Amino acid sequence: MTFRPAPVDTGILFVRTDLAPEVVIPARIDYAGESRLATRLEKGPVSIMTVEHLLSALAGMAIDNLLVEVHGPELPIMDGSANPFVFLLQAAGVEAQSAARRYLRVCRKVVLSEGDAEVSLSPHDGFRLEYTFVHDHPLIQHLIASSAVDLTTMSYIKEVARARTFGFLADYEAMLGMNLAKGGSLSNAVLVDDQGVVNEDGLRGRDEFVKHKILDAIGDLYLLGAPLLGVFRGVKSGHAMNRRLMQRLLDSPNAFEMVTFAAGDDVPGAIKNVDRQAVAI
Ligand SMILES: [Zn+2]
């Protein structure tokens, strides 16, 4: 994978450089395909799998414009978190561009429920995520199940980026069956079996699982194509519900608007803390 700078209004574009001719797939909800265990973008027969952790890093670092060249159908999983991507992007450096950022502001609550799982987006002057992780595995009951991250006042890099993917042995076997996660190992995910956490070094915190769900949601929501102003709430939800929630938001009349804030504008509360300039590497 190679990152390249991109001009204002490019957005995030993935480029499959292993194909001739190369295929460009925008990181937008209209290109999101069916998936349960990871987020996939597709254009005709060409797809790119597992884009959510990089998109999360880009959203968390407020990067609006970037070309992501990928030589193959799946992004490198790295350590299963967004931290290696943050490290690379910081090493490359980011640059403010000559355009105001365009935000997608949630104007009206949108909810989606499936069984005991629920996701919603509500109006908020900032970007906040709340997640409740529910699992009946007896050996992970001591973990912190609920967490809230307000990205207008808290650091994405400190609070979110390091939380790794976790998986249950059965899901891992299912992914191998779908020809995914072939490089999967204990160096790029936290694995839970009947006995509990398998990884010798344990967790990066008692909230690592719930924080990873927030990391995933930040990445998925970036498929809206603009930074969000609103609150995301999730209970037991995952990529597929995130995708349907975004679709519902876009399909609901008057549920959102696109806004920009120019210098000197009377901007509401927490938005004052948000970077207002478009950024590229
Ligand atoms: Zn993930």
C-alpha cells in the first residue's frame, strides 16, 4: 500500500494498482458492498476489502484528500489497529489545503434496530461516539463494555487508534473459509477461544474491545464522504448495520445537511475545537 497526496475535493480514493488498467474506487457509501466481518468497497467485479481501519485513522487525523494505492484485493492488516497507519501518516506529514472543510451535520435522529442490536445518529455540535459491547462469553465479562469518545475534546490517537481487532475462534475460521484474513495471527488480532484471551501479552486495556468497535464505527462513518457532526450510538452492532444506518440517513428527508465554516463565522460550541481546514498528506 502506498499513500500519495491528492488535491482539494479528491476525497479518499483507493487505486488497485495490481490490475491493468488500474481501477479507482472512491471511499464512499455508494461503493460499499455486503459484508459482516469487515468493510468492503466494490466497483463492478473489482473490490477492496478491510478498508475500515485505515479510514478510521484518516477520519481521526482529519485527512480529507488522499490516494491510497493498493497492490491486491485487501489492505494490510498490520497489528489489527489503526496505530500503524497513524504512524505512517504522521511520518509523511499532513498539510492544510486552500479550502474550508465540508461537514455532514446530522439534523434529525435516525435509528436502526435489528433484534437486540441498535445503531443511531443524532444531532450534536461535534463528533461523539458511544458504544456498548455485549457478549455472553463468561471469560470476558470483566472487560469494560461501554465507552464514549468525543473527538472534539479527546485525542483519537491516544484514546482509539491502538485498539486492535478481536475475534472469536469460530469467526476466524469463517473468515478463512471466505478466503479472508489469510495472514491472520496473534500478531494482528486479539483472539478469544473457550478459555478467554489467547494472546500471551493480553490486552492493551480493559476497554480494548469496546474501543475497537468505536474505531470501526469511525472508519465506516467516513464512507459518508465528509467528517460528521453528530452522535453515533451503537449497541451490539457492526459493519453491516453501520452501512445500513448511513444509507437510512442519506435516504431520510431533512436528516442531514452539508455545512462549512469560514473564518469569522459564528460557529456553534464544540465545533470551535474541530480543525476547519481541509488536509492532505
Ligand atoms: Zn475492526
